[in-house]
Amino acid sequence: MSRIHEALKKAEQQRSTILSDRKFDESSGLLGSSQAVKVLATEAEILPPPTDLADLKAEADPGALQFDELRMKCVKTVWNPDPNFLVFSSAKDFPVGAEQFRTLRSRLYRIRETKPLSTLLISSATPAEGKTFVSGNLAQALVRQRGCRVLLIDADMRAPKLHKLFGAPQGPGLAEYLQGGNSESEIMQKGQEDELYFIQAGQHVTHPSELISNGRFKQLLARVSGLFDWIIVDSPPILPVSDATVLATMCHGVLFVVRAGVTAAAVSQKACHQLQGANIVGVVLNSAEDAAGSGSYYQYSGYGLGQSISSQK
């Protein structure tokens, strides 16, 4: 717990330095910066892990899914990813950012050697800290291992961003599944990446918390967890809404994203306390230090906070 506390304090200490370095170009909409994601701490002893997903599988529909059938029936599409966000994009070279995500991947595998960790929730205390950036790039880092199957789920039905990150076409997504309107294969997309699959947030709904709690998300994880090596879930931030705290109880672990120069330590600590019962496996500091790369800027007002989001390399 002490390492997590130190990580949050480090993020707060960098606030004035990072903010002074940012230059927003209003004509292009780009936030000029050269910050890197940095893994600050990966500890599994903070809180006891939630119920093992083996229990979820026992509750699943007896008609278990088969991967070959899911691959055949899922939506085949062409993604047009945003090269300003994806550090592994062939259009741009972000070697420092890519290496940081490889380091994060290695540390997660080391944790998995001692306890279950195949379903991972990515969240933050508040908007604009880079959780979606971390979710998308971590999924890409994982799928670059030979034979590794990765499912990326955008569970942020309030202000979804992953479909923009990947340039995924609109279609049925998580919201439709949770309302009972579509099957797993009908909401799952497969793009150019051989073993990367994606479930977007879906249509706008006015009651996402109720949908997340209705049992269908738990059923989804139960039915697909045995088919993928990793399931990465991008959630809403923890403090504005309750969605993330509910989702965390259904996942093996939580990766907590903190934005250097933005997030106050007290705010992050409050968010961690709200995750009681979840297994916080580590902290990722976004915009940690000067490095080669750039960031992209989007207005992020889906939570009624009027914040801005900047995902840094």
C-alpha cells in the first residue's frame, strides 16, 4: 500500500511542471506535449481479490461458446485507428511509449504467475486522466505476443471513446447486449489485428448503472472468459458515477490510471477507497516524463464535468 501512496504523491508533485509545458494549438486541436506513460507500482497485496471467474463460468449458459464459432460469426470489419493515440501504430513511431506498455505487460504477467488475472478493469478517479489511452494501447501490447487472444470492452457507456481510438464503425455494442437485444457474436468486432477483438459501448443509454447491475455483464464475462487470454475493460471514472465500482467486482483486478500534473493525491486515494473489495494490481502514471511523442486533445464532457481529455505518449 505504501508504494501506491508514493505513486499518487509523485503524480501530484508533477502537476505544476506538466501543466506549464502544455501548448494547445486551437487551430489543429492538438495538445503539444512530450510525456510518457510510466508504470509506478504493481502490487497485488492491497486488497483481497474478488470472486474467481471460475465461479462466473459455473453460472454461465450451459450452451458454452466455442472460439471457432465466435470467430466465424463475429463482425469482420476494417478499423482506421488514430495514429496520434496508438503507440504501436505503423503511421508514427513512439518507441518510448511502446516500451512502457511492454513493461506494463511484463509486470501484469508476473502478477498472473501467482494469482488469476485475465480480466482487468482500467479506471481512474476522474475524467481526463488517460484510462482509455491505457486500455487501447495495453490491449495492443498484449495481442502482439504470438497466439495471445485479447478482448477489449468499452464499458464506458456514458462517454465512450475507444471506437474513435480504433476508428471502429458504429454498430450494436455492449448497451444492446445488456438490454438483451444482441448476442455475443453480434456485438463483437474483429479488425485487422489477428487476435484482437473489440466490443464497443453501443447506443447511448440513460441508465448505464442499472444495465451494468442487471447480471448480463457478469454473464458476458462468464461466457467469453475461457476463450481469451486477456479481457481488458475500459470503465467510466470512479468518483463521478458508480459504474466502475460495480464492474470492479466482476474483474480479477483493477489497473488505476493517474494523470501527472492533474490528479491530486487525495482525490486518487478517495477513489481507491471506493474500490473496497476490488483487487488494485497497480498504478500507471500518465504523462510521467519528457519523452519522444505527442498527445491528442478531445473535449470530454460526457460526465457533465466539462473536462478535457489528453492522452499522452
